[in-house]
Amino acid sequence: MKKYTKTHEWVDESGYVGITNHAQEELGDIVYVDLPKVGSEVKKGDILLSIESVKAATDVYSPVSGKIAEVNEELDSQPELINEDAEGKGWLVKIDFSDESELDELMTEEEYKKYLENEGGN
């Protein structure tokens, strides 16, 4: 089950993190992903990495605290995977949680959909 942030990131119970389908639609064609180093520590709400599209560059924030266990190296040569499958093959990193209870502070898919409706998606 995925959990969502107001800044349009998702995380699943295994620690995989990505941006939402809504976020990739807003960005347009993604051309580059600046992936973090495996082993680096992140705190919830900190900048995790940046993504560049033909429209803009944007920061992606960590939905949870922990250590980067894995990065999606396929994105180095195929950043368009995010556009093709943002909530699947286009995952960004895997984080080993330092505090799994942080997941409880995030939105469910249903809550995220309501948030998009209420916020107009921005």
C-alpha cells in the first residue's frame, strides 16, 4: 500500500519512493534525474533529489527518514521511465526506514485524490 505527500511523492511499505502520476504529468517530459548516493541519510521533508524536465527542474522531498538503500539506476539512461510508469518502474530510490511510524503521517491514496481535488492539483 502506498502513502502520499502533499508535495506529490509516494512511498510504499517496502521503502520504495517515487513521484506521483500527477507530478510527472505536471512536469512533462523528464530528461534527467539527479539520484542521491546509496548509503546517504535522509530526513523526512528534506530534498531527496532533483528531476529535470523540458519544462522545469524540481526538487523531490523525502516522505520518510532513513538511509538510501538503493537507487533506480535505469533512470540514468531512461529518465522517461518516470513519465511512462511513475508509480511503478519509474521509482526513484529505496529507503530503509529509521522511523516507520512516519508512514502514519502520510495520506492514503483516497486522501491524496481528495487533496488533489480540493487543491486543484497544485
